[in-house]
Amino acid sequence: MDEKMFVVCHMLSSLDGKIDGAFFGTSKAAASIKAYGDLRNFYHCQATLYGTTTMLGGYADGKLEKSLPQDQYMLRDDWINKDGTCQRHFIYICREGPV
């Protein structure tokens, strides 16, 4: 990889600052959603970082009721695109880990 790593920070939200809601499904929001995706593609973003609210609102099936048994935890290893086949990553950050 010859390119330097960099971070692009951008966010799609309504005028009142909300990042989730029915407005995302309206035809009026379609152009903004397309522009958001085009910007991500323009910068060749390989990962998207989300917090708890976004993950629960659009990607997760809800919160975990209890932690996984100790023997079901993944090993601490480099699991990021080991074989080079994945083009995009979703990164989720939550200090409580409910999702």
C-alpha cells in the first residue's frame, strides 16, 4: 500500500441533527444519501465507524441480553481483512458492548 492512511469525517443528518428517522426513506432524502455514498467512494473509504445509536437503529438486531460464554469470545488477533477479499468494513464502538 503506497498511499498514506487518512480519516474522513462526515455525517448525514437531518436539519435538526438527527442521524436516524423516517426521513431517510423519503424521496427527498435520496439525493443526499447518494451524495453521501459518492463522497465515501470518492475518498476510497475502506471503513465506516458507527456508535451504539446508529448500530441499534439500522444494523443490529437489538441488544444482547447477556454476554457470550467465555469460550465463545473471538481470539485477540488481526481479523481485519486477513485474506484481502473484503473491500469495506463497519467498525462499531461502544464501551458497554450491548450490540
